[in-house]
Amino acid sequence: MKKEKLLDLLNQMTLEEKVGQLIQVAGETFLMDDVDTTTGPLKDLNLSNEMLYNVGSILNVVGSEKIRKIQDEYLSKNRLKIPLLFMADVINGYRTVFPIPIAQGCSWSQKVVHDCTRVSIKEAGAAGTNVNFSPMVDLVRDSRWGRVMESVGGEDPYLGEVFAKTMIEAYQGEDISKLGNAAACVKHFAAYGAGEGGRDYNTVDMSEKEFRQYYLPAYQSAIREGAEMIMTSFNTINGIPATVNQWLLRDVLRKELGFQGVVISDYSAIEETINHGVSKDKKEAAYKAIMAGVDIDMMSSVYANNLKELVEEGKVPEEVLNESVLRVLTLKNKLGLFENPYGNTDEEREKKILKSKENLEEARRLSAETFVLLKNEKQTLPLEKNKKIALIGPYGNNIAILGSWSMFSDKSKIQTLKEVLEEKIGSENVLYAKGSEILREKEMNQILSADGGNIIHIENEEEKEKAYLEEAIEVAKQSDVIVLAIGEHYRQSGEACSRANIEISQIQQNLLNELAKLNKTIVTILFNGRPLVLKDIAEKTDALLEVWFPGTEGANAIIDVIFGEVNPSGKLTMSFPQATGQCPIYYNHYNTGRPHINNIRFASRYQDIPTDSYYPFGYGLSYSKFEYSDLKISSKKISQKAPITISVKVKNNSNLAGKEVIQLYIQDLVASNVRPVKELKGFKKVYFEAFEEKEITFEITIDMLKFWNEKLEYKAESGEFKVFVGTNARDTKELKFELI
């Protein structure tokens, strides 16, 4: 449909119909046999039947049959036959679930991230999803925040830029109306990951310089790639909630970044500005949000019950309302919904795609690239297949390995570690014991009660705990090696899952403590959604493999890695702290006037723990042994007209082929503003044959040296710089150069 026709359609719409396009409700509303406005979702939202059939979009209903039924019913009652838009939370997979986003980022591979995203949206698109609430590109520096699991770029703005671009490209392609594509919704704008205390929905307060330097780049990258939708964040920015922040949404997002797509609130975020204390009631909240440029009100009645009146009173110019409605209509038009209101849905195609053996094979291959080998003393891994293995731990025979956003998954496809291990080496060589629960009753009920779930009661909990432990010790005694599968509960990470203590539960720590007394070789497999405090665990284990929540094919991928059929190549995208009290902790911090050097007392330090991370950003081991040498720079002076190159020789000094992520960091030694101790500016993931040596080169340009100064100018300053190349942010070789 041409723009002129969209404008004609807009001119035909009544005020009620225009407001309707800016409302999003839960899809379950349309699946009721008899829609009743006096109960359920419609009562909560205070929506009339008439307004229901004017709403513009619905949330989290998928499946070709449901989509067609809802769209047909809706269009039969919508006067102008404007189709519904179907949106969903497909975060790391639909039926086939891939590793959680933070794990995908740990692959340090654009191809891995692209392929995970591509399969996810092909499946979700076939089931009717037009818009997907992904990617989350928030910069995250505090492991206490539960939503670190959703951040593909972790604590680094450069990685955030790279992967934001990759995911938008994978979701949308060149034409979002084409088969297998959907519109992406970038979230959460802006700086959601910087909440005080690592607490979800919490206050964010930072300088504009800091905001532009670290938090804005990933959003900017996604917008440059053509992202069609932006979701506002729950937090404040400079004292004003993002959802009603005109500077943020009008000046920065629209004018400066040039975003022309749809802005949607997060779930009831407009109404929540009343709790923030910047809106006195729903009417004022509606006024502030629409004037700030929020086009769609997700799951609240604020727009539905106030926008029409605000326009009629002249408080909101109808032109402002029209702008938002036209953006929504434009997105529907780009998706081709006026010509085909069912989008990519096709029941036969959906069945074929969702049962695809190829998707499962892809998930298995990609999952293995996201694992991070944190420790491997005396080459404990890979394991030999002729050993008798004791598989112990609450994740040893557990299918709950998908992560907290896997609501559409097919759990019948998931195998447990026990099942796959028995297939691999024979059930006669596998001794199994649960060892412990993931959490004790009190800890589990804290989670369940907050979620409104049913409280559990474990009878004779202490006796069962003792019995589990005794069984595990007996099984371990009969084995050659212990494989211990422990970690967080999947409901300990994700939205509203902030934690003040990011250690493994005491019940699992007790299990490891007792097993360690046997002096057996222990391989620990760690399932979790955030960086954890691992010092005690690492000290009592011989090999430690971080697998995050690895998805549908996680167990197969883990077995592939621990038996050496896949050589691990993942690297951390977030620093792992020594203790929770270090959070937030990140590699690209500023120096102080009294940096912690040589244990000087009057320095910026802790008395009881080191100041650096336990596992640094970019860290990850391999079964191969990579050695760096002969760091060279093409010139010690760089100018606008003459970029320079830096090269390093990397050798795989082992008889195992493998992949290494070579990382480039830069430090501005003296500037008008304090600059970080180092910043990632490039990386290359390279495959090496056994004993192969390659020369790896990077180009350094002036743009890599630019930063936001105190005048909010983005520029590079002349002077000396250090360049670092290495296997992680800590273990590097360095040279100097000068910008003239």
C-alpha cells in the first residue's frame, strides 16, 4: 500500500479507532469463547467490546491456527479492516531453544549469533509472529541484575554494537514482509542495565557523557541497521522515567539517531510513571507519554481511557496522535498485512519447520560454541570414554536447562545429561546420583511466593538431604571421575530476578565440599544465567565448564565438548567477581588517583579480597594451547590520513585443532577526561589446525580513538596510546603509538 493510501486510511479513522491502534492487549482475550468486559483482562484494562475490536496489536499468542482464528474474528468486526499485529517474546528460541543471549555472545561469533537468531525467527514467524521483542542490547555491568541473561553484548559497548547489528539483520533481512522475517523490537531504551544495586526496574542516574560513551552505542547500531521498533525501559534517566522522557525519546531517539519506527512501552510502564511520582494520574501519564513519543501502550488502560479525551480537550494536538497512528499503520504495511493479514503463517509449513531435524542439529552445533572452559587442570578434559563416570548433581537428570524466557519450547525434545551420557559410553559405565536439590525449600518458596506460585513443602527435608548426599558419596567412590552438574535454578535469573548474593546455593556447595574430600577427579558443569562467585567451586574442582542455560540440545552439546568432539572456544562477555560485594565490576573501568598497586594500604581497594575480577572479561580456555608472539606495529604515529596496522603471531602449539578469539584493546594514556584502563576495539575468531601459526592483523583508525569529552564533543585527542593484543582483557602484549 502506498503512503497516500495509508494517509487516506488515517483520515477515515475516528478518534476511537486511532486510539485503538495504540493499544496492546494480551492475546488470550481474543481466545475466549464469549468476550466479557466485566471479567478477566478486559475488566482489568477497562476496555469496551467496541474498543477491543479497534486495538492495534496483541501479545504472546502464537500458532497458525490461533492467529488465523483471531485475525478472522477481529477483521469481521473492525470497520476499516485494519489487521492486528502479533508480537511475542521469543528471546532465545521458539520451539527449538538456543543458549540464552549472554551465552550466545560468549561465542564471540557473529555467525553463531546470526544463526541462532535466524532459526528462532523462522520458527516463530511460521507460527505467526510479526514483531519479536528482541534483541536486548542493554549494557550490563552488575551480575546481581537478573536480566544480564538477555544481554548478548554483556559489559562491553563494542560487542553490543556488533551483535545488535547482527541480530537486526538476522530478524529483518532486507524486507520484513518476506518469508522467515519479522520486525525486531530493540529493548530497553535506555540504560536499563544500569539500575542501582542491580535491582530490576530501579533508578538510573548517570552523566550524559557516560550515557553516550557506553550505553547508547548498541541502540544506535541497531537503529542504523534499520530496527523497526524500540521498547522503552522502566527506569528513570536524569530523574524522568524513560517512558515519558521527551529529551530521550524526541531529541535523542527521533532527532539525533533518526529513528522513524514505532516506539512501544514496556509492560504497563506508562501507568507506572504514577508510582515514579511524575504523573499524578492515568490521564497525566497518557499525556506525558504521547507527547514524549510513545506510540503503543503495552498492557495498560492509560491510552484506551484517556487519549480521546485529551485530544478533544485540545491538550494533545491531533497531529501528535496521527503521527503515532501512522507509524503503526506503516509498520503493518511494511509487514504486508494489508494484503495478507496472516503474515507468514501456514499450518503445514509451521508443522514442517517446528519438527525440523536440521534445527535441532543446528542448536547442538551452535550451543557448543557458547560454552566457556574456565578451568582445566592437568588436561582433565577431554574425558576418556573408557572411564567409569559418576554423574552427580541436580542438573544431571534434569530437562530444565532452557532459561526463563522459553515459554514456547517443546520440552519433549530435551534429553538430560544422564540420557546422553549413557548413550555415549553405555549405561553400565554411568553411575548416577542426584546429590542435592538446586535450592532448599525456604529458598525455593521465596521465588515461588514472589511469582504468585504455589508454595511447596518438602517433608523430612533434612533427612532427604542427608540421604541424597550419602548416595552421591557412595556412587562417587565407585567411579574413576566425577561429573558434577550444578548451578542456579532457571527462575533465579531473568526479569525480576535480582539477587543480593550471586553464589551457588549452600546445599550444592555442601555437595561439592563432601565430594572433594574423596580426592577424585571432579569435572563441574555449571548451569546459570549470570556470572557467579566461583572461587570456592573452582578451588575444589579440576575442570570447570560454564554452559549457561544451553537450550534444547544442551545435553548433547555438553557431551560433545567434555569428550573432545568439539573443542571449546567461548570467551566471557562479563567479568566474574571475586565476591558479590565487587558488583558492579567491569574491565573497562577508570583508574583512580590511588590505584591498587603492590598492596599499598591507602589505595582504592578492598581489605579482604583482590580488586580485580576472578575471571576477566574475554577469558576462556581451549583444549588447544595458543601462544602469542612478535607483536608489531606498522608505525608509531597515526593521523587522520594514515591509519596504522598492528600484527601478532598466534600459534596453536598443540596437536588439537581449535578456535581462538584474538582481542584488540586500546588505552588513551592522557586526555582531557579520565579514560578507561583499556577498551575493546576489535576481535577476530580464528580457526587453527594443530601446530599451525598465523599472523593476525588489525587496522587502527582515528575513529577507534574518539570519545565524548566534557563538552559532549565526540573526538579524538592527540597524544600517546597503548594498544594491547591478547587472549583476554588481562593477558595481553602491548605497544605504544602516538596520535599526531
